Amino acid sequence: MERRLAAILAADVAGYSRLMGIDEEGTLAQLKTHRSELIDPKISDYRGRIVKTTGDGLLVEFASVVDAMRCAVEVQKGMAERNALVPQTQRLEFRIGIHQGDIISDAGDTFGDVVNVAARLEALSIPGGICVSSRAQEDALGKLDVTFEDMGDQQLKNISKAVRAYRMELAGVSAQFARQPLALPDKPSIAVLPFANMSGDPEQEFIGFSSSPEIRHLFTRERWST
């Protein structure tokens, strides 16, 4: 086993199962074409090494986090151009996560928390976007024609410590990286919003009624608006 510092890029296709359900052969053919004509050449240009593939996903190792980000930027810009004339429901859009740190290399495979964090950051990314850790962002700051949007500390699945995450915003293709609307929850949920008594009548300051003054006090506007 060998330990070394590396940058890890994790990528997958957003909504791949849905796309395969619509057109298996067409989706697979698109993915192969994008990889052979764009993605794999860009990885080679920036001296990356594909560690493994998982159907629609890639795990790539770079010696430099700047190279990893440059590769990611070129891939996402290239995909935006390729998708320009493709209907939204048929687009293959990648999500990318990047982290760097100490890895373990064994028999050609790569292990360590850095791999897990990169994969979790990829899951935070929007389709067509790139999400990076604070460690990667600090080393790349000022070296790329991008800006970083602070996403705050993120508690990633199965990662003990919170990770500061940043969303990369690419110059010239910002429209391609607009935030997507939040999906509706698949479980019952409650939304609580502040409200005001528009009537001017203090008797209307409550949203529930009980004969008990103590209980009625719990349902006042002041209590629930906070």
C-alpha cells in the first residue's frame, strides 16, 4: 500500500435511471459518445487517471487539485454546449464533486476518506454543476476563471466531521448552472410561515381556540411566528 496526496474527482449522470427507463440503448450510446469524444480526452489532457467506473459514474485521481478543477470545468462547459439543442428531458448532465487529501493506493485502486468525501460532494452538486471542499477551494482560489459560492458546513453521510462546501460558478455558462427547484418531499411534511393579523382586531391574534387560557396562549401569533 502507498500513501500520497491527491485530488479526487467523482462524477455521475443526474437522473440516469430515469433516462435508462425511457431509452436504454440511446442513453448508453450517448454516454459512450460523450466519454470518448469529451470526457476521457479531457481527463488525459489534465493528467488524470480513471480509478474506476460505475455504470454512469467515474472516479478520477489527479496529482493537482487545480488540474482536477480545470478538467471538471472543461467537461461541464463541453457538456453545456452539447446539450444546448437537446430537449431537457433527454439531456445527460453530470454532477461533479472534488476533494483532496491523503489517499491509500493499493493494486491500482484508491481508498480513503478523500474518496468518500468527493462522492458525497458530487451528490450535493446540481446537474451540470461542480461542488468542491474548502480544502480544494483554498488551493485553487485565484488560479481559475471561476467564482465560488459558499454553501456552508455540510454534514455528509457517513462522514464524521462537517465539511465546508463550495459551488463553482463558471464564467460564460452561468445559466446552465442555475439552481434547480427543490423536489417535492415523498413523505408528509409541514411548512411553517410567519403571518400577521391583518384585521386590526386583537381578538384575532390566535390561530386556534381553547377554553383554557393557558392552552390558547400557545396558539398566539407571537408564539407561532417565531
